[in-house]
Amino acid sequence: MFLILPLVLLACGGAAGWLTWRIETKAVNRRHLRRPDMPAGMTRRTFERAERRRRKLSRLGKTMFFALLGAGAGFLFLMLLPRR
């Protein structure tokens, strides 16, 4: 049981993190359908760069959050299993 716990936590956390990373990567380079309101004095190129950077940081935060959530779900799953 001592070796199974870290393996299950790593597997569940890794799977949740990987799935979140894949989903959020699609949104990084996506552009707006209509023209966004840019701040004054900012070109479209710099605005899009800043937007991509914000999305990449958001992707990293969401991935970490869901990896921890997946590890917690794996722990809960192991605690709900009947023991001998």
C-alpha cells in the first residue's frame, strides 16, 4: 500500500494535468473573431503578444491546479476502496 499511494497520485495528477494542458494549448494562439479593444498607444502586434503571454501563464496555472485536483481525486478514490 505504501508504494501504491504515490503511484496512483502521480498517475491521476499527471493525467489531469496533461489533459488540461492539451485543452488550454488550443486557446493560446486563438484570435478573437471581432477586433478587440486595444489600449491607446499599443499596436496590434504587441497587444497579441501580451494576450498570448497572459494565456500561457493562465494555462500553466490551470494545469497545476487541475493536476493537484486530480491527485486529490486519486487519493479520495484510494480511501474509498474497501480494505482487508
